[in-house]
Amino acid sequence: MNYYKKINKDNRKKIAIISSTFPYVKRGGVPTFVENRGLYLSQKCKVCIFALGISNSGSLFFENNSEISIGNNRKFKFLFILYWFRLISYILKFKPDIIEIHNVPVAFPLFFLFKINYFFHGPFLYEAQAEKQNIIKLTIGTIFEYLAIKSSNKIYCISKVFQSLLIKTYKVNYQKVKLKNPKIKLENYYDKILEIKNSKNLTNNNRSLRLITIRRLVRRTGVQDLLQAYIYCYQNNILPYESTLEIIGDGPLYENINNEINFSNMKNNIKLLRNISNYERDKKIAFSDWNIVPTKSLEGFGLVVIEAGILGTPSLVTKVDALPYVIKNLNSYGEVCEKGVQGLINGLSNLYAYDTNYYKSLIKETKKFYFK
């Protein structure tokens, strides 16, 4: 059976992008970065994204922007050799001019078969330590990453923090490492959401604070730290306003976090949601007062800070990797605190309700730096 549609022959470059998963498998982080980058590049090139999980387009190469599933994301650790051969086969049939890799384990053999542009989203060591992975996995992951860095034709970073790390720690030639700011996709409902937000005519008088965090529920993202800090602040009257906290995301810590909320007797103030539609997520961001990013380790860029900023919602971020760098780029619209429970308690206690002029200025700064 022929699983492929032929791409029209023209002069457009063909770009293959290899990611960990598709964003509907794990929303946020690298998958979302790749999704936005694919849409941006497809304006001028033919793009195909290869990743684990279920894709929108199955096994078809479409005109400008395709998604091809390599296999089941939960079975990769058992069937990785099969998936590698499958990926190589897809690449040979697609015949890309450029190959971009955003995840080393999924694409590992390609580093030795083709010229590769590698996107470095942060050291594997940071994630492994934060998730308390065993020494065998840590060692293998670190070796894979080292070989990928040394074998790449070009290396791109999404923040100056990791660019500096590559040059100083990994001893990569400065000319080989390039900065690439992320591209943000504006959904077709964006103007509608802002129109509703503008009609609210926000003032900072008699306001409650609506807090939101959109994170994968794993140790390194710090959601448990935020939950403990928020409960402490609320129960000890530390927050300057009445408040609510919405947690959006899924992951292995879902049940633990849900149990903590139930035990706290604060179900009226804390809502835990799993994955929701992009529209519902963006609407919730737009009508929240603050987006909280409580990361403990490995924040390659902090894309969620930009996604919130373009909707007029400032972020409180921890002083981890690239997060302070993003706030600085937004002309310091937002707040930075130390990581951990105590750092978040201090950060939450300093939050305030902003007015309409504030969030309009934040949107302006976000567009100026991250949109063209």
C-alpha cells in the first residue's frame, strides 16, 4: 500500500523536524515550540514534523505542513530500534533539504547519517536530576547528548543562558551556536478574546486575584511547590487580595496533587484541570491576573510566559535558567522569585491586581520582541 501523497514539485525547501511528541500528547515545552515553528516555516517551506504519538495527518505528506507519527510514545523505550529504522525510512522518502532535531533519543541515528541542525533546549542532566532518574538513564542520556552536540552541523539555542552553557561548559565553538527566538502562533479567536477582555475595563480597586499555572505535572515543573506555597499564603492571610488558583495540566503527579487539594479543604479556591482545548486554555489565561511558572529545573525558554503575555497576563516566574531572561525581554513586565516553596511564598505575597493600561503595555512589549 502507498502511504504517501507526492508533494508538488517546486522550488520550496523541504524541512524535516524531529520532536519528542506531538503537543496533543504532552502540551507545552518542546512539542509546542516545534508546533509553532512548523507553522511559521510552512509559510515558505514544505515542513514535515516527525514525533511520537498520534498525529493529525497520520502517514501522509501534505502540501506544506505535515505530521508523521513514528510510533507510540509509551512504547518507545521498548521498540526504539524499530522506531529508529522507521524514522530513517521516512526521512529517505521525504528527502528533506534541512533536518532539525529537537529531541536526541528519538532522532539519535540521524546525527551520524545526515547533516543536522540541532536545537538545544537545555541539558539532559538538569531534567534527570530534577526527576531523580536512575544513574543508568542519566549516564546514557548524557552520552547521547554529548554525541549529538559534537556531531551536529549547526546548533541553535532558544536563550542566551543555554548558548553560554554550550560555549563555556560543552566547549562548543561560538560561531557554531546560534540564537533562535520562538515563533508564537496567534489563533483565529485571539482578537475575540481580547475584545472581551477590553470590555471588562479592569481597575485595581476591589479586585480578587485569579492565578493560573499551566504545567506538566512532574517534579521539575514545581507545581507541588506552588500548591504548598499558595495554601500556606491563603491560610495565613499573606496574599494581599482574595484569590483563586487554577492548575491546568496532566502527568504522573496528578493524583498526588489532587489528594493535596482535597486534604487542604480548599476545593473552592483551587481547581485542578487536565488538558483542555487551546481556546479554553487561552481564555482562562486572558481572564487570569497572573500566570505562575514555578519551575524547579530545566526551563529552556518559558514559552508559556510569552503565550500569557500576548493575552495581556503577566507572569511570576522562578529564577531558573531562561525565565528571568524572558521577563527582562518584556521590559520587566512580570515578577521573578526564588524557586522552591519559600521563594514562591515571597513571590505570591508581592502580587497585585493590575489595570487595563498595564496589560495593554504588556501585549505591546510581547509583540515588539517576539512577533514580526
